Amino acid sequence: MSNTITLIDYGMGNLRSVAKALEQVGGQIRLTSSPTTLRKASKCVVPGVGAFGDAMRELKRRKLLEPLRDYLQSGRPFLGICLGLQLLFEESEEGENYKGLGIFKGKVIRFSSKLQAESSKLSLKIPHIGWNQIRWKVEGGRSKEKCPLLKGIPDGSYFYFVHSYYVEPKESNIIAATTEYGTEFTSMIWKENVFATQFHPEKSQKVGLRLLKNFVEYEN
């Protein structure tokens, strides 16, 4: 089992906090923006904070787009965090409808205008910032018992979120967990070797560290 985690630096991730959290649960971090290093990685994490379009431009500028697509399709373990989840989909309505990596069918959408209009009544604000529960997606999807990164994490656990956009997958069977914020949205996906979360496990204290530990120890 390899505990070496290749953490991708494309200029937009909260790399220090992610690296520190992974190290705390036994990961050995290799921080890189090198396409060659990515191609050789055994486990990969892509975090991200910021705009979808800027992220895709930076990945392209650093010649990481194709190596990242190749990695995701290679069967090796991958974890995307926040923007690292959103980039896996076909496009985002943020800005100018930017194209994503296209690993999964679906798009990234903003919390609706209806939610904004009702935010004062519902006490909800955009962006969605703070602690919220995740619920396992069972009907039409995978159960908590089957998702390796959710091992030892109770249904309804609270994780930390910071986002204005969320993914809307076309295929429900990749949804591992959902969250309520004026509407039900996908907060975690899983398909084979690819895991990704809308929430920030590195900011989610004990339960977040458990998820990261599960990834560090994951063998497929």
C-alpha cells in the first residue's frame, strides 16, 4: 500500500491545509505542478478554491489537462475537493459556460435565483458557508457500506462547505451523498477509483480527517 499522495498545484488550491491534514493521517505528500510527476503518481488529490474558468486555464497553461484526464481514467485513486469536484464535469455556468474535464456527464450550476429570493425567509445566504450535514445516497445510487471513504463516518455527519456552485450529475449512480441547502444538491460523488467532495474534509475536524485517512489507506 502506497501512502504517497501527489497533491496537484495549479495555483488555486488551499494546498497547505490539505497537505497538513493528509500528513496528519499518515500521508506522505508530493506537491507538484509537473505533468511528468502526475503521470507517475499512485494516488492523486486535486483541491481547489476559486473560479472554474480560471482553474481550467491554469491547468491548460501548466500542461496538466491531458495528464489529469489520463490519470482519472487509469484506475488509480483520485480525490477531488470542492473545485476539484466541479472540474470533473462537462461544463460550468459560472462566467461564460466554461468546459470542464468531462469525466462525468452533467454541469456545475449556481444556487438558484429562487433560493436567493427566499434567502431572507429561509435564513440562507449565497455562498453557502459553514457546517452542514451530508446524507448517504441510497436510492438509485450507492450505499454508505459500499463507499470506502465513508467508512466509520455516520450518516448525517457535519462537514464544512464554502461554495456558490454545485454539481448536477446526469447519472445518479455516481452520487455518494447529498446535502440540503434550500435545495438538495450533490455533496459527494464516487465511481470506481474517483472520489470527490463539495465540502472541505481538511476543514471538517475529526470527521474530515477520517475521510482523508480512508483515502490514504485506500487500496483498489
